[in-house]
Amino acid sequence: MNNFCHTCGHEIIVKSLYKPKTYCSSDCRDYMKFKNALEKVLIALRPTIEAKKIIRGDMFRLSNSVSNCTNTFEEK
């Protein structure tokens, strides 16, 4: 039985009958942990219009840091 990582979508080969893995690596697990924490903080913030522009710029720069190539897994 196989399932897929909730973060990157790569296949996870399940080797036991216990609770299946949700993430393929600690990096994927950490991403979700920090993304959820950031979302809670962003909801609580009440920034000015200028601060919103800065935050949006930061989010755009972060989104551009996602690589278009794989470094660990091979694309199928």
C-alpha cells in the first residue's frame, strides 16, 4: 500500500500496518508545521496598508524560492 506526502506529493512506500506516514521527510513535516504557524500569525495581525504590501512582497519572494527541479527525488 502506498500513499503520498501531504507537502510535496511524492509517493511514500508504506512498510508497516501501523499509522501510515503523512510526510516523506522531516523537511516536508517542518514546512507544514511552520506554514500553519505563519497562517495563524497572519490571521491575528492587523497591519497597515504599507505593511501589507511588505508582507505580500515577502510572501512572493518566499514562493519564488521553491525550486522547479528536484534534488532528492526523480520525476516520473
